[in-house]
Amino acid sequence: MCGITGFVDFSGSSRAEELTWIAGSMTNAINHRGPDDHGIWVDAEAGVALGFRRLAILDLSPTGHQPMVSDNGEYVIVFNGEIYNFVELRDELAALGYIFRGHSDTEIMLAAFHEWGLEKAVQCFNGMFAFALWHRPTRQLHLVRDRLGIKPLYFGWMGNVFLFGSELKALRSHPAFSPDIDRDALTLYMRHAYIPAPYSIYHNVWKLQPGSILTLDRARRDPSIQPRYYWSARQVAEDGQAHLFEGSEQEAVDALDALLRDSVSKRMVADVPLGAFLSGGVDSSTVVALMQAQSTRPVKTFTIGFHEAGFDEAAYARTIARYLGTEHTELYVTPQEAQAVIPLLPTLYDEPFADPSQIPTYLVSQLARRQVTVSLSGDGGDELFGGYDRYFWTRRIWSSIGWLPVPERKMLGALMTGSAGAMERLNRLLPRHLHLANLRDKVLKLVDVIQSSTIEQTYFDLISLWKQPETIVRQGHEPLTMLQQSNNWPDLGNPTHWMMFADLVTYLPDDILVKLDRATMGVSLEGRVPFLDDHRVVEFAWRLPFHLKVRGRTGKWILRQVLYRYVPQEMIERPKMGFGVPIDSWLRGSLREWAETLLDEKRLEREGILDPLPIRRKWSEHIRGERNWQYLIWNVLMLQSWLDAQG
């Protein structure tokens, strides 16, 4: 795992020394992504510079050094990621007469490009990757990102300079960079708590879409260049549902078990210490169980514990670890230790990002890095096999009120709004053991979504934080995303499958995988995701009939059947928990003074980015305990913290 960066200067006036110095500055900005080695490659005549930081995982020798030039001098590459089937590709290429100097996957990639061409070679890669490939004969720069968007890649234009890099801090280190905030992108952030691809926080800077290739031709400066796709999640989903797995349930479980075993096995190959994150839930337990089943010694597992009730999964993880016989490490952290991470977040994420589980994800990565350099994770199980509670919430809501015309639903919402306060007062009169937590809050959230005109709109309302972000961001206009453009929706014939697809192409790459990448790389740890960086698993999941994923109120049915072959069912069956922290109570307690400073009305007015009135209203309601607005407030606080970090 590494960090890449570089640029193409179209001004035609740069000298080699200047290009090298600038590329060095950009490369140093992402030192944390690769503390083991670094390199710069420059073609002054073409105005091209490539920079690289290396976290050595495979082939620790100098033969793995990057930027790497192909044997025939045709290609130069900087590559972040892992190609897990590189041994098979190496054997195939060796049979064609290729001779290799070392044992790195990067060298195999260069030979594959020469033999098969860029697009066909990329389609052969099983893994996670973001790379820049300079083709010297045609003077073309190709930027390529993996199928699911596991590895990040930003690009953009600043005047006559085309920039790219693993993180925005690399682009910001170029002298031509202009940090002009994109307020339209901010409206998306206020709704989602992240900025979805292709947008970034800055004007003229973009995220390369998953599964795509962007080609820049040095012969002409073309800011309008668009990526082309070598893999389509929509096509995979539609084709999979059109050609369903035809075997029995038992055969489907057998097939998934074998596929996951192979995927996990390939991701256990490393020349450095390796372990896994373990929460005790279905996804991480499956990964760890398959690791331990194929390991001759105890697998190193790691979990973070919290003393606050409702947020601690450490006991569940401990039980699974003890049963499987892993070498388990757990760390209980205090609120003060968790909150000490908050000042690091703006620099870690480079742009506003407000998923509160960013805190424990960083802490467990930090814990793991003390013993290992690679850690496997169970991310992706919910999106592929139907595990999120909102899938069941949406189906239940829609099956209950979907038959009602919208005007009647609005009347029902008004009645529920009026009765929410009365129900909360009644709740207080009940014995404590019969209390329903946050009853009024839940009723009002339900009111928000029952007025939707379609099940897709219901889902959209459930995942939205600030429902009308254009009223919060001054001079911001919310761009349409895939979630609002029905012409880009796959034809899957099942609304829950549609929600799973929507999460796969939005929430997963732009929230979950961003969180994992920045948290792990922030401590120089490689995170591997066997459910996702093996596209065979994704494609197999979409071939499964819906009833093999969701049964009644139980999600991930088939994944559970695989896991029960390795771990007793009673150890797993428990209510789903998020990997979160008690932001709501922290904001009313130890974080209140910090938050009040960032949410100061005069400050917000002076900055001129956000409208302070709705923010202050929700902050007051939260402080008084009238509503739990933790996620909306955290959203604003992470933006304000990011603005502070920009100076």
C-alpha cells in the first residue's frame, strides 16, 4: 500500500530541477501512506513528474521501488494497491517469454500492459488499485481506479497544470493549486456527511470514479476529458439478476464458502506481519474464521472497547476470538482518549467528512499497527448480502403506508407530529424498564419519511441528514446524483436490491471505504477488504436470488450459513450494532464548549458559508434534550473543524 502523486505541466517552461522539487513536495505531503521508500521520475521535455511513497508489503527489496519503468522503457508507473492474482499472471506472462527482475506485482502489471494493452490488462487484475501510467511513445497519462473504489485517486486542473494524487494534501502542495471551495459540493456534504464522487471540496478537482480510466493526451490541453469505464456495477447487478445461480441453497452456500476462502487466502499473502479487525459481528467474524481455518498459527485480531453501554462490541469479539483461537488484542478507550482523535480528523480526511465511526476506526487501526502492517476487514458484507437496518425499515414503512395516497400520508404525519410530545410524556410515566429510548425522536423521523411518494424516495429521506441543504449552504446549489436520476438506476425488480445497489455505488466507496483508507493509511497500515477487492465475490453476490440474502427480518442469510460452519450460531445472533461512539451525550457534555465555539453565530455569519439560524436552532434543541440532532450537528462541526485547519 502506498501513496501516489504527480502532474503534467502544459506551460512548457519547467526545468527538470523545478519539476523534481515540486514532485518531491507533493510526495512528502503523503509520507504517512508510505514511510519505507520514496521516488520521483521526471520527463522535463514533456512536463511530466511522477511521485511515490512506499509502504513495503510484497518484495521488500529495491526491485519493488517506484516509480517503475518497464523493461523496454515504454511505460512508467506509480501504483497504490495490491494485485492478488499476480502470481497467476506472472506464470502466464513467463510462459510468453517475459523475464522478471523481482517479485512485486507492479512489475507484472507493466508486462501485462505491454502484452495485452491497458484495458484488457486491468480487467485481468484481481485486487484494489489506483495508479498513474505514463506511456512514453504516445505521451499519454492514464489514471486508473479499481472496480469498487477501494483506493482513492483525485485529479484536477489548476491553470496549465494537470494534478493527481492519492490525497488532496498532495495536490495542495503544488504551487499552482488554488483552494477554491465548491459550495455546490458542500450541499452534497450537508446531506450525506461525505462528498460523493466525482465531486471534491474544491472547484476543478475531482475524484476518479470507481471502475474507470481517465486518459490525458500531452498533445493537447483538454479540461473536458471524461473517464471511460472498464467495469460497471450496474451491468454486474443487472446481468447477475438476469442469470441467477441455479443450484440448491446448499450448493450456493458451498460456492460462497469456497469463493470467500480463496479470496481470504489470497489476501493473507504478505512479507510483513498480518492480522484482522474483529468486532464480533457477522462480517468481520466470517473473515477471521476463514483466516484462522487456513492458518497454521493463531491469527492476530484487534478490537476497540468502550465503557459506554450500547457502544461496546469488545465482549462479542472476545468470545469469537476465544472460540477460534486467535491471538486477540483489545483496548478499552476512555471518552478522553477517543476525543483526542478529533483534532486529527480534518488533516486525516483532507475534506469535510462526518461519519462518527471515523474515530473508533482510527483507534483500532492505531492499535493494530503496533503489531502488524496489514489488517483484513469485513467491510462490504452489508451492501452485498443485505445487512443494513434501513433496508428493513424502508420495506416495513412502505408495506405499511405505501398504499395510502400522498395527501393522506401527509395528514397522518401531521397527526403523528402532534402526538409525539404526548407519547413522550406518557413514556416518562411508564416504569423505567418499559421506556422506549428517544421515542419522540423516532416518531418525528418516521413522519419525515412516510410522506415520500416512492420507496426510493423513502430510502433517500432515510439516508439524508440535512433534508434541504441548499437552505443551509449560502450560494450553494445541490447537484443531482445517481440517487436522484432514475435513468441511471438498474432494473432489478426488487426495491431492497435497488437500495443495496445504491449503497454499493455511493455510500460504500464515498463513506465506508474512505473512512477505512484514511484511518489505516494515517498510521501506515494496509487495510484489505476480501468481500470487495475480489470482484468475483461482488459478481457472485449479484447472481444470488434475493431470498438467499434476506429472509423476513434477517439479512445476510447466506453469509450467516457460511459463518455457522466455523462459529456456533448462538455466538453470532444478536442485534446489529454500528461501530460508533456516543456523540450525542459528548456534545451535551465534554465536547459542548468545543462545539459551541465552532457553532458560534457570529463566527458562522462572518464566514458566510452556512446559514447560522437553522444550525443554532438544532443545536439548542439538542442541548436541551428535545431532539437528538447528533449527526446533523457533527456534520457541521466537521466542516467547521476542516475550515479551521485550512487556516
